[in-house]
Amino acid sequence: MAEAIEEGVARVNEVLEKAPRQKGHETQARFLCDQGGEALSGLRAACDRAEEAVGRDAWPLPKYRDLLFLV
């Protein structure tokens, strides 16, 4: 599980390093939208799996579901 999160962070960082090398703002924006969105989605999925696997008593932060439905 931790490996998947580390891989996700590495992928996001890789995309962020490549983005400035794209020619023009529109090309950079499309690159970040496509590649960045895909990388962030993978990282989010890994984090969601970790959050579900760890018990509430051991998870120091509000869980995503708590943040969504906190009123």
C-alpha cells in the first residue's frame, strides 16, 4: 500500500518536472490536464485504499468521507 502511494507521488513529480518543457502555455495546460490528471487519479486511488484499510483510531486525519459529509 505504501509502495503504491510512493509510486503515485513519484509519477506526479515526474509530470510536474516534464510540464515546463512543453512548448507554449496551451500545450503545458493540455499536458497537465491529461498526464497530471491521470497521475493524480492514480495517487488518489492509492490513498483511498490506505484510508479504507486503516482503522479510524489509527488514522490521525479526518477521513475523506468525513470531509464530504461534515456539515
